[in-house]
Amino acid sequence: MIRYYINGKDIEQYGVYVVGQRGMLTPLKSKERESVSLSNAHGRIYDTTKTYYEERVITLELAFLHDGLSGMEVLQALRAAFSGITRIERREGWSSLFFDILWDSYANESFWDWNAGTINIVLKEPNPVKRVYKVVGNYSFTTADKSEGTQDLLLISRGDGTYVEVRAGTHTHTYTDGYTSHIVLISGNVENVTISTSHILLYTILQ
């Protein structure tokens, strides 16, 4: 069974359940490459030095549980849960995927029939290229540029609702939320950076 969680809370507690999704498991879309068309050359010349990727767009098809609330009341409560960056977990058996997302829109917002059985919501993951770690206790990560140059800026999503942007160095954080373990997302141009840590690397998304 596949279950979905918003900041650790089962989405069904908001009066909906997920009957389908798009975008969570698909490869990222490449950004348009810079190019130039020269009058004295055939075709176009493209920048082929490196591929960069667009944000991830996720669509969730939600069905109402009809627990006495109207569709409008359910969606208002659900929308309120997406305040700024929100952590979504997709859990299937013992395996989970994690996304730090922003609410974008209702995919069918012009169809305000609150007795309808389902509605689609659109979410966006601004930083989809990432390494995902399980941290027990407090964390410590050391990062450095692979080519020994200036390290690209990385974003560490600490798993307690706080975030920090870092360059090369050792980065630590002491948790005060009472939980013994956290899921930490390190995003950015992680393919250019060496990350040293004793924490468990769960998975990496590079494309």
C-alpha cells in the first residue's frame, strides 16, 4: 500500500486520500540549452557542456473521504497545511521518497463542484537534484568542491522545518524538536560536490 504524508502527518487526516499521482517517479525535464544561430553555419550551435534540470512538477489526484465536511472545508484545511516549503513523503512498504515542495494550484480549479469525488492539486519541487540522508541524533556534513575550486551553493533541508545554505566546510546542527531521527535533503549542484558524513545515504536524484 502507498501512503502519503504532509510534514509527517498522514494526508488522510485532512479528509482526502491519494488515488493517483504524476511526476514523483518520472525523470526530470532538461532545461533549454543556450544556443546561437550563425548566418554562415548550418543548423544551430548548442551549449553541450552540461545538462541542468527544471523544477519537478507533481500532480496529486485526491478523493474526498466525505467525513461530514464539505469539499471546500476539506480543501481549505489541506491548503493551510502547505505553508511555504512543505515536506511530502511517499511511502510504499519500507521504502520512502521525500520531496520539499511548494503548493502551486488546483489543476481543475475552474470546476468548483464541491460534491465532486476528486480534485487534482499541483505541487512544485524547486530543488529536485538532491541527496537524501537519514540522520540519527545531530548531524555533521563536510562538503567540498570536487575540482578543488569554489563550491557551488547547496541547500540543506534539515528535516525539522529549518534550512541553511552552505558552501565548503563542515556543517553541524543540533535538533531541539524531540525527535531522535530526521530525513535531511541536500540539494543543488550536488554532482559537483563531495559530501563526507557518517549518516546513511538513502538515495540520490541526479536527473
